[in-house]
Amino acid sequence: MKIAYITPGSGDNFYCQNCFRDDEFLTALILLGHDVHRVPMYLPSGFEREGKVSSSPVFYGAINVYLREKIPGYKHAPSWMEKVFDSQSLLRYAAKKSGSTDASGLEGMTMSMLHGESGRHAAELDNLVRYLQDKIKPDVVHLSNALLLGLAYRLKHDLGARVVCSLQDENEWIDEMEMSQQPAVWGLMGDKAEYVDSFIATSQYYSERSQQEMAIPAEKIQVIDGGINLDDYQRSALPFEPPVIGYLCRMSEYFGFGIVVDAFLELKKDSRFQDLKLFVTGGYTGLDKPFVDTQVKKIKNQGFEKDLKIFPEFDKRSKIEFLKSLTLLSVPVPSGEAFGAYQVEALAAGVPVVQPNVGCYPEFVAATNGGIIYEPNDPETVAQAFASLLTNPDRVRTMGEQGNKVVMERNTMAGMAKSIVNIYENLLG
């Protein structure tokens, strides 16, 4: 089966869990014997250099897309200029210098992309369709998220392929938009959903949210447990002398990094936790840097600089070493998430999770028994949740054992890939 997988790149400068999971998914499809092609949009995916999956040029290069939106006459720019701005080196540089995941001020561009063949970037859609027709001729085109639904009509009608779309935290982009614009974006995605043969959600929570926000019929959404490649993960010893709290995600306000820092500082006031450490990894964008600097300065000003360790690398090998050093992990995203790959990664190392009562987190913790849920999502409550576990090592070890056993059976990438291939085959059959 020929599969074209269209996905936005991240620039590879922060922990993009959907990018990470997508790459492992495509590798699993190859192991199942399929002809797989990654088609990155906006920015390089960060995985091209590893050579596991055939990858096309970057379409809808982020710099050119932005300039077309902001400079009315840019559509008449010479082709050589567009080629320069679409170069891998410039796109990677742009990703590191800007907040590539920040939609504030980009409402118009998002709507234009969703309008597809009638939007301002129709010529680039022509290029993409032509490339797929000439170079790949896919049986299935899989869109990695619903913000790409502007492509669906042309992909379905010009290529004659089946179109599948994953539902993966589209709200993280839309939440950053002007509040008055958000319903229109959800609504337009819902309109374009007509041209998709099947949607895939990684949690019941996000299936239900997608039904609500985009009016997608429930029968059109398949819920498949999110998975990762669990090979090579090693169990943490769950240290208590001293205990270590971990944070594995993009270091930003949106993902709750400040909540973890404040909870850590709250615990340090307690004589029982004077030796407590905070280990952090996941990187950040240019727009996140001032916020990250503020959090680090806050810790330094209270005299706990030696108790903070930031791991600059977050490739798989580095994450495995990071997770082996932890006692607990928490990524307290205020709005919750559709899946949270870091939860599976933590339990793959036997590290319990401490998560707020939002998004998919209650569903995941109930299924794995590998952590606890708390509310409200504020530093004081998080600190209390940490304390309840750090004073009960036996409970932590039991949770780690239970959670590890479940994810090793339930959240494998091989299982996830086989389930999605079944969807492809049913659509083609």
C-alpha cells in the first residue's frame, strides 16, 4: 500500500510529541511492509536526517506563506526568491528564532489555509497535488491533524485516494487565537471534514471534543489508543534520597512549566523536601525564552539553583536517561491534551505521573493506575499531590509497576500501527 503522510514540521527545536509519535508511526508502517512517504509542510520535520522514511520537499514553506499573508504584493515575487526562502537552512533558522506554534495574529492565515483551493495559497496546493500525482500516486493520504483539512477536497477528488485525518491537539493552535475568531476556525474545519473518509483520535476525550467543536459524526471517528515505540526504555530506580520531580515537554507557559516550578518552590519550604530536585527537558521556542528565563531566575533567587537541572537534549536516548533519574513526572497543561505522549514515556520507565483533572489525563490514569489526578490545577494543589506521593514510597513503586505493565501492553506503536492499517484496508476494500 502506498501511503502519503502529510504533517507540519516543528523545526526540531522543542519536544513536539505529535512529531515524535508520527515519525515512529511511519517507521512502524514500513516494518509492516508499506510504501510510506512523509510530506512535510511549513517547516522541516526534524526527522529527515535519520533516513528511516522517504521524505518529500517542504511544501507551503513557512516564510513564503507568512510573507504572502502579510505583504500584498509578495505573490508577484520572483521564483528564485521563493526558492531561497524555502531552503532547509532558512526554514530551520526561522523555526529556532520564532514561536512556530504560536497562532496569535495568524487567524487570517489559518483560515486561508483551511479554504484550500479557494484560499490565498491555492498555487501551492496545486504544487502539492501535482507532486503526489507524479511522484507517489498514493492509495491513502493521511493528514496528521485537522488544521490541514483545507487540502482534503483536492486530495480526494484529484488523486482518487482515501483521505484519513488524525485528531491531535488542534486546540493548542486555536487557543492562542483571538477569542472571537476561534468558533469560525472550528466551524471551517467541520465543513472540510466532509471530504475525509475516516478520523482517528487517540482518546475518547478528544473524540468527544472533536464531535462538539467540529460537528463530526461519532461514527466517523475511530478511537485508537496512542502508542510509542517502547523498545529500549529502562526502569527508573525511583529515587527518594533525594527525590526528583520531572517535567518532559516544551518549556512554556501554555504547557504548565510555570506551575511545576511554583509547586517545586512551594515544596522546598517544607523541611521534609529540602533535598528535592527538579529535572526538566523538552526545549522551547524563541517566543518561550523570556518566560523560561523568568522561571529559572525565580529558582535562582530563592537559592535553589543547584537543585534545578535542565537537560538540553531530548532525542530518544537522552529522554531514556532523563526518565531513569526521576521519581515522579508532571506536565500540568491547564487546558489538557488529546494524548500526552510524555505520560506513556514516563510509565515506560516505571515513573508515575501527577496530572490535572482535564483533557485525556483522567482517562489515561484510570486505564493505567499509573499516577494520580488532582484539581484545581494550581501550584499549591500540585505541591500537595507531590507531597502525598513523596511521603509514600511504597505507593509510588506500586503505581510505577502497575502503569508500566499496562502501557507495555496497551500503548505499543506496533499495535497502534496495525489498528490504523486496518482502517486503511477497510476503506480501500
